[in-house]
Amino acid sequence: MKTEITKDGLLLITEPDDIKELQELKEYYEDKFDSDGVIMEFMESFICNSEYDFIDASEIGALTCAPIIATKNSDNDVVDAFAFMDYQAISLQSKLLEDGQAFLQRG
């Protein structure tokens, strides 16, 4: 997966291998594909090999159920946070699979 940081947020861009993995996860999980556990499974490799990490909204005082990806400093304080605010209409993994990219709003 590639990323592009803009002044407004973070753009996640899938590569062919990502699309293949998402398709396999959709076939395997079927009606549970849109669950939080699936996006965590899909993003595990990306998170482990990047500066990003999933955080809970309470870490930044947010009142949302949106998936949030953040960067942290050496003291484990959040430096920058990006939330997928379309989460009520479509899951992050479905957006990535359908459109090949997803925008996470800075904030």
C-alpha cells in the first residue's frame, strides 16, 4: 500500500497485491467483511512496516467510531491522526477494494 499525505489528510492507495488480498478476505469472511477485525487483519503488514498505527478515538479526545490511523513520537504521544470519516456509509476495506484508494481526514 502506498500513502500520500496532503494538507487535509492521508490518502491510502492500494496496489495489485492489496486488491488480491482484499478480494480473498471478502470471499473468506463473506458477510463479516466490513467488520473492524478484517481491516485490522488487512492493515497488519502495513502498520508493522510503517510509522502508522491504529489508535482508539479516546487517545485524541475524539468522539467517533471511525477507524483512526496515527503517527506517534518516541514518548508514544500522537503527532498526527487521520480518520476515515465515511465509515458510516462504507467500511474502509470496502472503499479500498471498490475504489483502490481511501481518504482519511486529518484531525
